Amino acid sequence: MKFRLYAFQLLPFWAMLACCPYVHGHQAPGMLAPTVGAEVGVGEENWSVHMQNTNVLQGHTAIRSPYYGQNSLNSAPQMRQTVSLDLLLGLRLWSGAEIHLDGMMWEGFGISNALGMAGFPNGEAFRKGTSEPNANISRAFIRQSFGFGSEMEDTPSGSLFLKGRQHVSRLTITLGRFGAKDIFDGNAYANDARTQFMNWSLMANGAWDYPADSLGFTTGGAVELYLHDWAVRYGFFQVPNVSNGIAMDPHIWKAWAQVMELEHKHEIDGHPGAVRFLAYANRANMGSFQQTSDNPMRPADITNSRAYRIKYGFGLNLDQEIAGGIGVFSRLGWSNGKAESWSFTDVDSTASFGISAKGEAWGRPRDTLALAYIVNSISGVHSAYHQQGGNGILVGDGTQSYGAEKIIETYYDIGVYQWLHLAFDYQFAMNPAYNRDRGPVHIFGARLHWEF
């Protein structure tokens, strides 16, 4: 008998597992909560175990569609489900050193098989969907920190961190398999599709073609220097050997991704905030939009112009609490838009901003109500490529009447318990896949998430 992980089939199992934190005498208000683990000293974990499960049910209305292509959003109403389950293990090796493993299971498909919008509406929909449960070691890395100075701070227990004490000023090195997003482009209010906004353009800067396989992870290393309110980060990573691929390009000196980020944390009238500036450069066996357009073959096929070339871009990322439990955020991003999208999505420039409010004001402190607006665009030569029938990672209607992709997302997350959340999500998209001839589309979703 086939084993299928749908939400209604696992409710008893979730309830049993989610109660484990209370059995062990812990409370679990999120992925940074204390968990099952052995403590050494006062408040220091020697090892930890975390689990999370996220189920997303998402569907969209019928859309106006005079034509469609290989990568188009389905014109008829459609509903799809995705499931993810993670078991995360952490172990302290020696002073300042931790090793972390993440065994991930996933199943399901995004709407239209995760195609049809550059700002795709479900961050839990992997580009390689599956009708049967599939498993992968998504993370396996070691982290070493070297502290200096006398000022210390607490590190809460989290899915990728052990509870303990660390120097405020420190040098941290991470090596192995993990997500570049684990370290770079964080945001207090728009960062995690499992607990916050679900759109791809809100969980990361859409114009950063961040290095990852089709599941969102890669192999590489990162160095972080923290000096009180300042942090500077640098990462060097492998990239896929083909666009949106699973396998990494083995030619590490010819194919790579480099990223640098400068962050400053601050307070305004006692309210925390942060500003981050990101710059990246990727080198891969990428096709050229201009060379492909110059080739008379139609439909345009960018694979015919592939060569090792560089793609680069910049990003600005801000979050700021403006009152107790209420914060605003924004991301701006730009890339040179000459080479094909390789790892993330088909965006050359992006702007997003929004607001997030906790439910203290209406007597629901565990709840969150949030609203965001996104504008994604592509370069002229990139648009010309799609007009000639070319396909990208997520975009390709066979032709195109260009218009910036504009998306509104709002969600209400209900904190049923500290460890269990139910969210309802709505997104409205104009010009999906940068095409004024198709859409608009209304997208409705529900998300059930537990963690301990």
C-alpha cells in the first residue's frame, strides 16, 4: 500500500510528537525554543533534536489565457498540496564547534508544477516535485566560532544552533552542505515560508540568483565577522551544472557563486532594526540572452549559447520594529540581466515592502497579521528572449506582452499552541510571468505547521 503524507492522515501523529516538548519539561515557542537535548553546565546544550512539519494546500482561480506555453500558469482552476518533514540533529564537538544534520522528506507539487510566476506563491514547493515521499540530507555542516573580547551573549536553542553562550565579537566559519539563505539575506518579518510570507520573492531577494540545487541547498563555506552591531559575511559555493539542476558543477574554479553581505543592527527609540547590503557574482555555464536572440532559430533556446560567464547583482534589505510587535520591512534587488537565471528564479530586479503585526492588540499574542507588495521585472533583452518563445526556470508563455509582475500577499497566522500554527494566505498577481496578456490570478492557501 502506498504511503502518502497528507495533512488529515497525520494529525494524530503530529499531536503526539508536538507534545514531546511538554513531556520533557520544555516550552517550544518556535524553532528557537529549547528542545530535547543534553545540557552541560548551566543553560548549555551538548546536543539537540528538532523536528518540523509543514503542510500547504494552495489553489488558484481561472485566469484569462488567450495562449499558453511550456512554463505557463495553468489557466483552469487548480489546487495542489505540498508536505515537508525535517529531523534536525545538533552536536557540540568542542568549544565553539557544532555539527548539524538535517534529514528532509518532501512530497507534492506546487500549482502548475511550480511554474508560471517568477514570484512563485509557495516557498514550500520545490522545483522538483514528487508524487511519492522523497528524502534527502539537505544539511550536513560544521560551524566553528572564535570569540574575542569579554562581552558575551546567550544563544537560544534553535534548529541550527545549540543553546549556550558566545562572544558578541567573533569570527564564525561554516563548511559543508547547507542553504546560502541560512546565513545571507535574513529578515525579521519576511524570511521563512514555513512561518511567514509564502511567496518566493518575500522569503529571499528575487534578484539574487542564490546558489542552490533544485531543493534549495548547496555545498560551500561562509565566513562571518561580528563586531558588536556590525557583521560582514562572505560565502563561496558550488552551483548546479545545468539551470535548476540537482547535480553540482564539479569544475569548482570555473563554476562558483560568491556573495558578500554587510549588516548593521540598531535601535530606534528602543525598537530593533537592521540594514543589510548584499553583493553577489555567479560564474556558471550560462546562456546569453543577446546571443540567443541573435540566433534565428525559433523558439529561442538559450542552451545553444551556453558558456562560462559571470552574472552579478546587488541587494538592499531592511527590517524595523516601529511599535511593540509591529514591524516593517523592504527588499530591493538588481542583477545585470544578461545571462540566464541559473538557481533561483527569473527576476532581474525586484522591490518589496510590507508590514507585520503580532496579535497583542486584539488579545491574540501568538497570532500574526501581515501584508506585503512585490514588483518583479526583467531586462529588455531578457523579455525579448521570452517574446521569441524562450523558457526560463519558472517563466515561459510561448510569447510575451511585457509588464512588470505585481503581487500582493497577506496572511493571518493563528498560534493554536506555541508549537502549532495554522495560517490562511491570499495572493493576487497581475501580469504573471511578466505577461499582460494572461491573468490576473487569485491564489488562496492554508498552511499547517508544527515544530519542536
